[in-house]
Amino acid sequence: MQSSRLKQVQEYLYTLNSLCSVLGLDFKQTINGIHPSLLESEGSKSVSNDTIQQLAVAIEELREVKLQRMQKVKIELEINCHFYLVFCEFCYFPLWLYL
């Protein structure tokens, strides 16, 4: 049980690190706001239900920020450049079309 919770926390931390990198946010500051023990490479990390829930919420919030930013770029490009951003439903990568 404890090892599966720790694995889930590590996966959430990896996802948050990726999102912070993409969005230009400070990963350590983001994590420190959730639980300071998550920054420690050695020792015990908090794997409580509350910590896991806060990580999940932070991931959803950052995904929303990313989506909003992508929508803003899409609108700017459509207005100014006649490029259209579309998303491949299979790979989640943006594709640019010039029309």
C-alpha cells in the first residue's frame, strides 16, 4: 500500500515538473506550497491522502493554464497569420495548418 502511494506521488511529481517546465513556473516553489517534504531526495515524503489530492489538484490547475495559453496562441495566430492550430486526437500534439 505504502509503495503504491509513493509511486503515485512520484508520478504526480514527474507530471508537475513537466508542466512547470512547459509553463515556465518554479517547480520547487509549486511543490513547496503543497508539502515541503516532497522536495527532499532522501528521507520520507508525505504520501497522505491530502498530499496526493493536492498534487492532483495542482496538476489539473496547471493543465488548465496550459490549455488557456494554447487557446490564446491559437486565437492570435488565427487572427494575425491565418494559421490554424488543430490537435491530433491520437497523439495530442498540435498541428499547424496554413489556410
